[in-house]
Amino acid sequence: MDFVRRLLETIIFGGILILLGLATVFLAYSHIIDWNQATSMLWVETVVGIIIYLYHLLWRDKEAEKFAETYAIKKQQLELRATKCKELENRLKKHYENDLLPIIREWLKPAFLATRMKNHTMDYSLLSGCIYYYPQNKSVVSQISEPMHFPKNTVEEVVKHLTEGYPEYWKKWCTLKDNANNHLNRIVKVWEEIEDRVKVKAKELGLAEWDGKKPNPTSNYYHADILVGIIWSDPEHYQIQKKHLWDEYDIHSDEKGGFEFGGTWAHSQKREILEKLKQYLTNESDRISGAQKNLGEHKSKLEKEGTNLGNFLKEIEDDLMRRYIRIRSFCPTCKGWLDELTELGA
Ligand SMILES: [Zn+2]
């Protein structure tokens, strides 16, 4: 293209010179000027033409050189910018994938029961929280909270992203966490109440408490842990089976010279004591069934809210891993990178 342009320029320039020459010759022929003057003019025109043409060529070259230089600088700047952006994006991606996502994935992970704690008599789980119940009202409540088994400052980074980037969901999480922890505390209270009441009743019936471990008393005892457990489990069983957990167990005499109920559940010298205990179990099951039903419905509601929140957290993960949409907002780790990216216009 450059060659064609230069050729055209030369033809036009040369054409003008030839026209000027022809005009000079015409003037000489017409005797307006004489031939000596015409020859001098032709020389002057030729020399001036050559000088102007050479200057033009030189100027054009310098211009082109300058343009090439500017272009190279611009290209280098663009390449540097692209490299910098890529590097920052990579750092961000690593921050999201290595620091934030593992915590987000664990956020509402259900609690694993019975693997961490042993020898408890009852357990109950809700979302990431659980309760392990031990006799004598010694319960261990593992509360629902932000994941704990990660470095504290990394969890705080996730919290900063979530609170500022998704305030409406953060509010939902806080409400759910409070309500779910209250729910777990209510369950503990129900269990404690069952235990306290069984103890009072057993004392009234003259039965001693047996924990199932110490040597088995020969008469007038009840296995406290089992009775508390079966009272709590009975309403749900009754609703499905239409009979109580203890309906299949007859009170009968044994080799110790007394009567037994449910194998090792209770033992007494008098049959009517055990009959009263059996009736008490039925009364207790009836007493707690309404509250237990309400607690069951409340649990389902909280679990549903947990599923919705879980879906929202899954969406963040999908945005990041599949659509590569950044997690909203920033934390101390990624703020500088995001600022630099904004400055670079990325
Ligand atoms: Zn961050």
C-alpha cells in the first residue's frame, strides 16, 4: 500500500512539473518570454521540484517512524495491562476457590451424629447443630454457627463478603441461626423435663434409679436412661404404629422373686407398681405428643429455610465456578486487587 501511495504521489508531482515545463515552453513559443529565460525557468522548476519531492519523502519517512514508535508503545502498554489484569484475576480466583469456597460449602453442612460423641443416651440434629444428651441433665449442645474448623480470619473474610455483598441473605442466616439454636435449647428443656418428671414419679413409686452400668439392684429399680428415651421416642412411634413402644411388654414375674417390665426397664416386688409405671409412660407420651408435634413442624420449617439458604450459597459457587461471576463485595485480602482492576478498567 505504501508503495502504491508513493507511486501515485510521484506521478502527480511529476505531472505538475511537466505541466509547469510545458507552460514555460508555451510562453517561450508565444514570445512572451525568450528561450534563455525559458531554459533558466525550466532549470529552476526542476531543481525546486526535486528539492520539494526529496523533502516530502524525508518528512513522510519521519512521520511513519514516529507513528510506528507510538504504535509500539501503545501495543506494549496494552500487553502489560492484559498481563496485569490476568495476574490479578488469577489471584482473585485462587482467593475465591481456596479461601472462601471451602467455608461456603461447609456453611450448612448437616451435623454428623454419634461419630464425635459417645455414650450419650439421645441425640438430635438440626442443620449444622446437634445435641447429645447424657443422663442427669448433662446435655452437650453443638450450636449452629458459622463454620468453626477454619482459620478465624478466613471465616471473617467470608462473613465480610456475605454481610456487605448479600445483606438480605445474611439477615436471613442470622435469624435462622437464632431460631434454630432456640429450637435446640427447647428440645433440651423437653428432655430435661421428661427426666425430672420420671425421677419424681419413680421416687413416688419407691423405685431406685439404675444407670444400666452399676451392679443391677435386685429389686425395686428402674433404668432411668431407657425410660427417658422411650418416652421421647414414643409419640412418633405411636402416630405411625398406633401402639406404644411398651405395649408389647407384659409385666411378669421373674426368678428374682418379683416382677419385671421390659426386660431391664424396671423391676419391683409389686406388680401394681409396674402397672402404674406403665400407665405413667402412656400419660407422659400423651402429654408431650402435642409439643413434640409442634417442635417437629418447627424443625421442618427451619430445615426448609436452611435448604433455601443452601441453594443461595450453591448459586454463589455456581456463579464462581461455572459462570465466573465474582463473589460480591470485598474483604481485606481482595480489596487491593479489585481496586487495581477497576483502575485498569477491567
Ligand atoms: Zn475477599
